[in-house]
Amino acid sequence: MFTSTLPATNRSTVADLPEDLFAAIQELKQKLNAVILAHYYQDPDIQDIADYIGDSLGLARQAAQTDADVIVFAGVHFMAETAKILNPDKLVLLPDLDAGCSLAESCPPDAFAQFKAQYPDHIVVSYINCTAEIKAMSDIICTSSNAVELVRQIPENQPIIFAPDRNLGRYVMTETGREMVLWEGACMVHENFSQKKLVQLKIEHPEAEIIAHPECELPVLDQADYIGSTTALLNYVKSSPKLSFIVATEPGIIHQMEKETQGKSFIPAPPMSNCACNECPHMRLNTLEKLYLAMKNCSPEITLSEEIRIAALRPIQRMLEMSQNINVSKG
Ligand code: SF4
């Protein structure tokens, strides 16, 4: 659904860019009364200029609370779309409109509507990593920070469809003991970690703890000393007495881990092949230059039909209400 490419106005050469991008972005922020929200998987430069850095739950909460006129969302499309669902009157900018998500794309709305029709007595719990159309077909949205707790709040006799991430779904089933019908979607980044290489790395670094995101496959999660959302992983390394960690999630989070701890080391978990494919190619489409140009040109912006927006808002609000008292540090 996000087929646009970078607008012509944003195709600038390096010569068009100010020398001090950080200062220019700060100036535009004042001028536009803008807030910059960034996901932990963004480049370090973007994390360093953001007003708020977080995971999906934290970013959704910030988007719901902001009094800025413009939200510059340094993340992927479904995240900026969530901000727009919560803030229909604000201008929501995404530095690169092509910053999609393999997981969100693994759940096409037409196919999901047919799947859902097979289970008329089930309610739908959808991970926030999905399109606005899938949110509009859901009863409750969850994030990796609150999925387990939200499912626990659903009455035991209520059958559940969980979409779109099969790995998070299986993890929630293990943690809650609840059977759920799973949509078979997955994240290309988190499914790419190699259990074999992880075991080898642990042999080379026996002192290191393995920490993993629940979007990883079961064989990887089985090796983990701790499993949690990106925020929970960050909080865990800050409070743990251990000094070394093997990190099985997108390595962008390591920037914050290094900033917020002292004398601790972080080793990215290895992908299957010898590539950088544990980095999310969608998240990495955003750059500081594109962020500056998006603010300068007030484009590309996120737009949504009001019908979809209103239908998608209801399950997000339900999540925000149900997760008010959940301590995300526990993941
Ligand atoms: S890391 Fe996976 S789930 Fe997250 S944005 Fe990238 S493709 Fe989507």
C-alpha cells in the first residue's frame, strides 16, 4: 500500500544539504513545532537527534500524548501510520515512504479477511507490526512489550486468532498456556538468526548471556537466558550484573545499550549467511539526510482513509487502556 517513492522535492544532492545537519534539523523542529520519534532500530545519528527513542509500545504512547503539530516518525511505515491513526489532525512525516516491514507485508488484508471468516467466534489480537487495514480487522492490538499480559487479560473461554507474527504468537502461547490460532507471518530479520552460529558464539564467549526478542524462532529463543521486547532487553542489560551479552535482535539497539551502560560489551547475534542481514533493510532506508529533507519539504506525509483510521483506532485504544498498568521493563 505504500508504493510511492521519495518525492521529487526530496531528491537532493549532497551539495543541497546544510553543512551542519543536526543544527538544521533542530531549527526546523522549532519552526514546525515538531517532535522526532525514533525506533531503537534506527541509525545512531537519528537516535541521537530524536526527542524520544523507544519500541513500538513506547512510540505509540508518545504519539498519543504529544502536543506537537508535526510528528516526524523515524521508523517504518506501520509505526508512522499508527501515529497518524492516533493523530488525524497532525502532519505525520516518514523520512522514506518505502520504509516498509516484511512482517506487516506477510499479512495481506484480503487473505486475512478470508482467514478470519473461518473463525467467527474468535477475537483477533494483532501485533502492532501490521498495516492499518489489519488493525481495522482486529479487536486488540499488542506489542512485544505487552502481548503476554494482554492475552492473560482475555477470558479463558474466549478463542483467539493471533496475527501476524507466528513466532511472537508461539512465545505468547508458551508463556500463557493459551491455545491460539496463528497467522503464519514472520519478520525476515528475526527469522534470520542462526541457532548453530549462536551456539558457536556462546562457546567462544561462555561468560556472555544470550538475550533475544520474541520475534526470533523457537530454536534461537531456546538458547536465550532472557527474552523480551527491545525496551525490556535494554532495561535488562542495564540492571544485570553480567558484563557481556549476545544480542539476538536488530543490532540498532546496541547503540542505546552502549550509551546507557559502562564497561559492558554487546555482540550482535550472527545471521545465517555472512551478510549484514540481521540489520532491518526497511528501517535503514531512513537517513539523517532524508529526515532533514522530509522536515524541510513537509513531505512525504502519511495519509489514511477516515473509515480505516476509525476502525484501526478502536483496537489501539483498547491496547493503551489494557496496558496502562503493565511494567514494560519486564517485557
Ligand atoms: S525488524 Fe522485522 S518487524 Fe521490525 S520493521 Fe524490520 S522487518 Fe519489520
